[in-house]
Amino acid sequence: MKGGKSKSDTRNTKLSVNKKPAKAPKKSGKAAKDPNKPKRPASAFFVFMEEFREQYKKEHPKNKSVAAVGKAGGEKWKSMSDAEKAPYVAKAEKRKVEYEKDMKNYNKRQAEGPKAEDEEESEKSMSEVNDEEDDEEGSGEEDDDE
């Protein structure tokens, strides 16, 4: 124990150095995601992977590795000709057209829909207020027991 410090003194010093004051969580610059917004369509490769995963699981039932499935799927996709990829590209295009239609409807609702959203929020607020009133009544009963 050179330097006059024991091991416990050294540990305490290290711990105090590593402690950091609690910080508020960082706020990202991104806006909150709208749960009603349509999801982007899958690419041709991901459409292919949907089918490939099922087929791969049947052929390799004991395999639990997601990476192995992805790697095998990627290799097969690279080795496929454009003609073999065509049905997946067609499905992806169909999904893309559907997505664009959904996005037009979504954007249309967003442009004209702020009033409808406010009504939904006010309904939520009313139910939340009612819940709070119920809680207050319940807490009054607890005070009587004391």
C-alpha cells in the first residue's frame, strides 16, 4: 500500500470521481411522430425478405440467429436476376402507390383537420378531469379511516 492509501480509500476516490450530477434528459430537435401517419412502404428487397424468412425458418428450424437469416437473404437477393426480382419489385410498386394515396389523404386531413384534433383532445381532457374527480372522492374515504 504505497502512498499511504488503502484499497478502500482508492475505490471511494474513484467512485466519487465517476459520479456525475443528474442531468435533465436531452430534448431532440425532432418533432413528435404522428401515430396516424402512414408508414413508408417496404422496398422490393424487404418484400422478398418477408417470404424468404418463412422459407428459411422451414428449412432451418433450429436457427435462432436473425443475422444468419439476413445474411442468407442478402446473398440470395444479390444472386437473383432481374427477372427473378420482378414479382417483388411489382409488389413494392403496388405498396408504394397505395402509400402515396394514403399520404395524400393524410396530408389532406392534416390541412383541414386541426379542428377535429382539438375536439378529440377536449374529449380526452374531459375524461381525464372526470377521472381526477373520481380519485379525489376515493381519497376522501381514506381520510375517514384514519
